[in-house]
Amino acid sequence: MPAPLPRLAAPRFSARPIRRPARALLLSLTALAGPAFAQDASEPFVLDEIVLVTSASSIATTIQDAPASITVIDQSAIEASGARNLNDVLRTVPGLNLTRGNDGTSGVSFRGLSSSRTLTLIDGKRVSTRNTFARHYQGDLQIVPLDAIERIEVVRGPMSTLYGSDAMGGVINIITKKSSDVWSGSVTTDFGIGDANTTADSRSISAYLSGPLGENLNLAAWAKLAQTDTPDAPYAISSVRGVDTPLYASNGVRTRTLGARLTWTPDDAMEWGVEAQSSVDDYLAPDNGPDENEVTKHSLALTHEWDLGAGQLSSYLRHETSGNKTRNGDTGGWNPAIDYDTTVLESRFTSQTALGERHVDYTLGGLISHEKLNDPNTTAGALIEGSATTAALYGEARIELNPDLSLTGGLRVDHHEDFGTNVTPRLYANYRLSDALMLKAGYSQAFVAPDLRNLNPNYQMGSRGNGCKPYQGPCTIIGNPDLQPETSDNYEIGLNYQGNRTSWEVTAFYNDVDNMLSARRTGLTTPEGTPIFQRDNFDYGKTAGIEAGFETALTDDLIWSTSATHIAKSEFKYGDFDTAYPMATTPEWNVTTGLAWQAAARLNLSGQITYVGKQAGYVIEDGLVVGGDEQASVPAGQNSDAYYLVDVAAAYDLSDSATLNLGIDNLFDRQPDADVDYREDGRLFKIGLTTRF
């Protein structure tokens, strides 16, 4: 079932639920429909408890008043969907696309931008494991098992003011469950059976446990064991310049994860926490040979929450180390690991004041971060290493100019030891047209700093084609110490309606990227004759489009949900080319619609259809002549024809503490064109059991 559109999102730095009277926080929690939805007007809803979230802003507010486009997917929506992983849940978010590269891995992209412009957070803290990979990383979305997730906060659009670099496209913040005062938990087993060479079998077991250890001392712990096999055979053999390469729809992976959090609350105004998490991912060989990669992730954090009268101070100190070992094809042993370490200290104070007769909520924060890369493996005969220290100060304030209009302004000043000082502003306006309808508009800037690997002149990486665009691959990409940060100006305007039985939103967006980070052809070749490309800043990149979401209760037992994204412009400019090329592997139209039916007291049925359209900004190679005799290529991953994906699921409560989940993903085994170098997961039969105690 598609995840319902949320009715409430109250952003705040602390992920801890805080109970306060609704009237004290909000002028009104009543969502009354306008004339177009007059049937809602007699049934206002009032929420007695506000769950504060972390991602869209640091200021508590409803989803309509939030100074950003935000979707919150709570625990009940995750459970009702029968999802096996976060990709299943996120497909229904407006403006978000699940993309696949030609290496068999998937990513999450927003608003036509590359998936590398999406920032993943766990409890508001960034995850850096992907920096141990030059490519092929499976992603950060599987680090926390679904049993341990309280909610997922998705912010569409840039959030560099609060989060700094890499948050240009959007932010996915995974919020874990908090410790409870009584012992409780859950265990979930899940099995998937694939019936085509695009999909492999899978199995997993995960658990979550929480309860008190003593007075004011609580424990929360989670674990997961899972394996997705590699498909039995490649779906195609790609021949690029005479080199035959088997293409697999996905990479097999074996995952082991363990996490725990201790919280101590000495009094009502203060909470201390210690968080630790460790995981190991083994990337499986496609021919049942020895594992190809072993990826380790370890993190330790100390957190502190302190209520100071009218304000709250939230702080954390976190260290994460991750490693990536690859198999040596000659010796059969492990190559030296690629290591990436980050240490972050951040503190944020949120409070409120009065400016004349105007009420003002504000936040002041700062952080210092140190990251270090040691890569002895990516480039033969060279050690790629480096470090960078970043410090930042930021502030955000929201002022109510009148009962219907509020303005939110933010400013962040980052100082990077290699790139100096970068200033990132943000301005957002919310105007209430009626009790149920809000007009929202905003402007923000964002930036992305070049990573340590691409800044190193000794760095070299081979690409089969996706990194060589707009030329045909393969190519060899080298680093460039003269890279500059990528920056962007971003605009959005939209409407958000929240009724008792119906809610909808529609947002138009435009992103203008300067100094786009990519790779430029040098005219040189390797001794083997492979063209050499160097990391460089391109002229520009632009994306524009519309995203929308809709949910209505057709009856008390039947809910219809729809999300849609239209990318009207997706292009980047390369040198003197007259032709613009799409910025990312993103469909022009992406629509998901579905029904969720409470068929009986213990039975939920759901189904959804996803329409994946033709590549946004699709170009063909005919007539694009470069240098007189060489044609620019179609960027890898483009799809020229639309296709549909149909998923069905059922959840049956065997008892008050046990639920059986059944489903079929991609019921009709639909795929993009045969000549596209990626595949969706094919038909997959699912069965799972969750027990709660």
C-alpha cells in the first residue's frame, strides 16, 4: 500500500517526542476543507499530541507551516505497506525517484538531480560509508532495519542551510524508535522468491527490543541478518568497444547489523545518550565465487538534550569509521581496505522571543567536522589519501507577520580548509489562504564540496560509460585538485491542503546549478588507448518540474493515494555543444497510485501501480558529431519508452501480536527497453511474519 500523505510534521532538531498542549504550540490544529471539499468542513480534526521531527526546519510547526516541502512516513504506514525495505516505502514520495545505474545499484534522486545530491541521515546525523566507494555502493537506506524505525522524514529540495554540503537535492532522515519505559519489541522474518534472472531469492530476520535497565536508564537495541542472492544469470551481455561484460540486475549482498542506544534521564530537563552501531555487508560474486567486497561500518555517539526554560539545547559528538575491502583477482585474498573516518561535534539551541508584537522562533547552531580518506586500492600503484576540516555557524528564524503570513529566514556560514568560506541563505514564506489551504514559496542556495578522492591528482577510475557522458565509454577518469564547489539557486512555489478526509499538495520547482561537478575529455589516452577524462566544473545544470501528492478516504475502510512527479527540464551544458544532456537517469513522468482496503477486522489488502516514463531530456545520438567523426553517446541509463510496475500485498493479523504479510512485487515482470543498461527487480513473491511482544 502506498504510504499515506502525512497530516502533521513538526520539525525540530531533537528526534525525541515531546508532549505539549496543542494550543500552546499552534494557533490552530483544525484542518477544515475549503469550498472545493465542503464535505470535510463539518469534521475538523484536532491532535492532542505533536510528534516533533528533525528535518525540514528547527522550528516546531504543522506540515502546512513547515518552511519546506516535507513528507513524513510514520511507523504505522511502514507496517501497513508490507514493505521489505525503505525503497518500497519511498517510491510513493512526490518528487523522489528510485534510479538504477549500469553497475546494478540503485539510488534515490530528487527533482531531476543526481542521486549523489541526496543526503541520508540517521537521527539527524549524516552517514559517510559511501565515501569508501568510487562506485557500486548499495546505499545507506538498509543500515537500520524497519523494526527499529519510528518514522522517515523526507525533505524535497535543498537543505544546505541546516545540513551543509550534499543536501542540494533533498534529505532522507531515518528516525529510530526511542527507548520505552516497559519492555517491548518485535521480530520480523521475511522471504522473497524471484522467478526471473532479473530477481534473486532473499531472506532476512530482524528484531527490535526496548525497555528499562534501572531508574531513569533505558535501552533500545536492534539487529538484522539478511541475504539477497545474486541472480542466477546475467540478463544481457554488453559489448563496449569489443569488451563483453555481463550485466546483472542487482548485486547480491549479505548483511549483519547490530545497534544499541542507552539513555539516562537524571531529571525532566535533561537526557544523556550513548549510541553505537556496527554492520558488515558482504557483496556476493555473480558466479557463486568468493565475496567481492566486505564493507564495515562502525559508529559511536554521545548525545545530550537539555531543556533550558523556554529553549532547548541539543548536542552530539559522533565518530564513524567505515571500510571497504575488495577481492584480489590474482591472489584470491583481500586487497588493503579503503578507510573513511568522520568525527562531528554539533550543538543547536532553539528558543522563542518577541520582536515588538511579533512572535519569533529561532535557532542558533554550530559544528566542526573532520573527515579523512585512505584509499590504497582504487588506483593501481598510488595511495589516494587526504583530510578536510569544516566548521559552520548557522541560524534560522521564523516570524509571524500576521495570523496568515509567516516568513522563515536562514543563513549558514561554512569554512572549508580547502575552499574557504561559503555562505548559504534561505528564505521561505507561508500564506494561509484558508484554514485548510496554505500557499508556500521559497528561495534557497545550496552547495556541494568536491570529495577528497576527486581532488587527488593521482586518482584514476575506469568507467564503462556513465561517467564518460556525453561521450561513449569506456574511459579513465582522473582527479583534479583545482575543482571548485558546485552551487545552485533553487526556487519552489506550491499549495498544501489538509482536510479531515482529503489532503493534497502540488509544488513547482526550479534548480539552477553552477560549476556542476562532472568529468571533461582531455584528448589524452592511456597506454591501452582508453580516453582520459578529468574531473572538472561544467558550465551549468538545470532542472524544473512539478511534484504532487493526493490522498483521500473514499470510505472509512478504503484509502486512495497518489503521488506524481513531472520533470519538465533536466539538462547540463558541456563546453561548446549545442545539445544539452539530461542531468540524471530520471523519468519525465513518475506516477504511483494505489488503494488500501481494510477488508476485515484483521485483513488489509493493498495494491499500487507505478508508471515510469521516458527519460527526462531524452536525446539521441543521430547528428551529434564531435571532432568531425566521433558521435556523442546517449547518456547511459536512458529509457525511451514508458513501462508499468504493479505491486499487490495483503496483511493478516493472526493475533493481536502477530501479523502475516504476503505480496507480489512487479506482478507482470515489466522492464525498461532491452537496450537500456539497467533492470528493475522482476517478479518477486514475498512472505513475512512479524511478532510483537
